[in-house]
Amino acid sequence: MPDCDELANVLKKDSNIIVTKVGCPFCIKAVDLLSEWKIEFRDFDGAKNRSLDEAISTKYSHSTFPKIFLKGKFIGGFDRLSEYVKTKEFIDLFGPKK
């Protein structure tokens, strides 16, 4: 059973998180992109954090990896992240690329 309380607690503690899967090329690209923008985030291994992974999959209908939250907002996967970094909302939150 997915643990939505765990998800809420994680997001209270770390508003920038990414749930990844070992060997996932899109996870690597997402981590690299966040690092390029110098965004601090907490990385969770989906295999070791199954209840968190399942809670996100259930709540947001997103079963693929990575699963990305920025400032507590669910972004989605790498494709959505790569589009999001081009938006005014993203620039307002994180500033220009450093």
C-alpha cells in the first residue's frame, strides 16, 4: 500500500527530490540537468524506497523514472524537467543559470 504520509513527510524535509532507478539513462540526464543549474536535491533510489515510489506513482499517475519534485511541486520525468527549466516560473524560483 502506497504511503502518502511518507511522501508528505519527505517533501516537508526536502522540497527538491528525485526518485531514480539504477541504470536509468533519463535519471542520469535529470541529475545532470539539476546539477548544471546548481539545484540541491535529495536522490532516492526507487528500489530501496518502494513505498515512496509507489505513493508517487499512485498519486501522480507517473510510473516511470525519474520522478522529480522541485520546491515541493511534482514536475514529472526528465522530458518535463527539460521543458520546465525554460519557463518563467522556473527562472523566478531558481534564478538564471549559474
